[in-house]
Amino acid sequence: MDQSSAEDLLTDVRADAAVFGSAFLANPDLPQRFRQGSQLNVPDKATFYTPDAQGYIDYPALSNTANV
């Protein structure tokens, strides 16, 4: 699901909520990115469910990216 498809579901009342699991992992500022139309970080699936912080807290925040 992306921003557009989620908005369509909510606008058409075909869903009560939209969930962005891995997109939120890679973009902890996801709502702000959606509001600004900013580029999203790509989730690194190789780091999911690992015992360290890599892939969970090391994605760049919007204020730290070049495409603000």
C-alpha cells in the first residue's frame, strides 16, 4: 500500500485505517513525508528482525535528507 491507495480507501470509506509497517520502520517521520510529498527511504528487509539497531533506528530523518 502506498499513500495514494491508502487515501483512496479511506476517502471511499472502504477502510477505517491504513497501516504502513515496513514503510514506518524506514520512515519514522512518514506522516510528515506524506504531507510534504517527500521521497521515502527504502526499507532494508535484510535487517528486519535482527538483534541489533541496524535497520530500526539508522534510517535518515527527513531533515537529514537532501530531498526535503
